[in-house]
Amino acid sequence: MIDDETLEKYREAGTIAAKVISEGKKGIRVGASYLEVVELIEGRVAEEGAGLAFPLNLSLNEDAAHDTASAGDARLFTRGDVAKLDLGVHIDGYIADTATTVDLGTNPSLVEASYQALEHAIGKVRPGVTAGELGAAIQYEIEIRGFRPVANLTGHGLDQYIIHKPPTIPNIGTAGGTVLEEGMVFAIEPFASTGSGRVKEKTRKEIYQQISNKPVRIPSGRAVMECITDRRGLPFARRWLPNKKSDIALPGLVRTHNLHVYPVLADTAGSLVSQHEHTLVVTDTGCIVTTR
Ligand code: MN
Ligand code: MN
């Protein structure tokens, strides 16, 4: 169950996330700077008095998730781009996770597929329904439009300063899964693809997360760990680190399991992926969507 004070924090985070993402998506136009869009949106969250639950994910075309700007990122949006904006906002650690897609090409039905999948899944949420039934609704809405759901990306439970925990909400129909209960908080995030419907890791790595407090011997590594302690285990961007030395320390910190890395996840080269996501709280008769 969830107390009123906590629910209020989830709702406040959700209201801010909804406002910032709907304003921020207007900045995605042909010729606009990728880095400027990312920095503008991240800055708006701070102006609203909230924290970022993770760096703004802005993933293009076949990239489904986990891309964000690097320092000095020179990319510009180009005609045909399908851009997924995935924003995480928190109030006192209580997270709103929401995503939308901006189409700079001519792919309205691809965008509609993940949108309708999300809406239909949300419409099914109430105590007693299984996560697998939500996945089946998602799969149906995407496949009926001629696309593939991304099977190896899922929705996920949320908790204070925790971005991924059970239940897992699949994007395909599965037998059973978690039975939903009143008070559960989770994100549903369908991805629709023109590609294989599975993502793989790319070599590009921009987003990291602290996963242990093990002591670090190397000074540059220790400096990175000191600079991210205020994240309280929430992910951070390589771009947020102060200097080049920190970059060099990152692979070692991943190897020693001080950090987890989130490589960019992509479907097949040349494919296009759309995504929509909302965070919700299960009530006795349905759910409250916090991120509308
Ligand atoms: Mn998200
Ligand atoms: Mn999510």
C-alpha cells in the first residue's frame, strides 16, 4: 500500500514530468541541436524544483533507449528522424518515468502503435490482472498496425530512489506474470519497431549508475564516485562529470562493479522504433496515471 504523502510526491513528480516533456518535445525540429534540447529539458526539471531520476534519454531511429548527449555533442536533428524522449523526474526520490516520440519523418502509424499500446494497457490495469495480460494488449495493438513490439525491453516497478524493481511489465503476451495489487507503482513502456523487435547493445555508453560502495583505489575513480554520491544510486550521464580524467576512470569502475553501465540499445540498423511511457499507481478499481 501507499500512504497519502507518498502518493502526493509521485503525483507532483508526474505533473512536472508531463509539463516538461510536452514543452520540451517542441524543441525537436529539423536543424535543432541535440545537445541543446537535452540541456534545456534537464534544466527545466531543476527550475521546477524537482530532481532528475536519470539523464534525459533521447534516442534516434533504430536506437530504442539509453542514448543521451555527450559533452560537446554536435548532432543536429535531421528530416526523417524518429526521436524518443524519455524523462525521469523525482520528488524526494519518488519517480515519474514518462516517454514520448517525435516524428520528423512520415511515420504516423509507427508512433500511433506505441501510443495505442500504452493506452490499451493502461485501460486494463486493476487489481487481479496479470502483467502478462498487459503485455498481450501491447503486442496486439502494435502487431495489428504491422509493427513488432520490442520483446526484450519492459516496463518496471518503481520505488523511492529505485528505478527498476518488480513487477516486470512485458511488451508481449506472456503466461501469467505478477498479479497486480492495489498500491503498486510501475511504468508501462511499449516500443514499436519496423525492425526485428529485439534490441542489442551498441558500443556507445553515456549513462551509468552506482551499484556499490566498494572502496576505489585509483584517485580518478575515487573522484568520480565522490562526485556522484548525491545521486543516491540514480543513474547519471558521462556528460555531467567534470573532466576527461573521469571518462578514463569509467570502464574500470564498471569492471570492479562499482558502476553499472547502460549502453545504447538498438534494433537492426536502418529500422525505426517508437516509444510511449507513463507511470501509474494501482488503485482499488483501476489506476492513477501520474504522468498525464
Ligand atoms: Mn522511461
Ligand atoms: Mn521506464
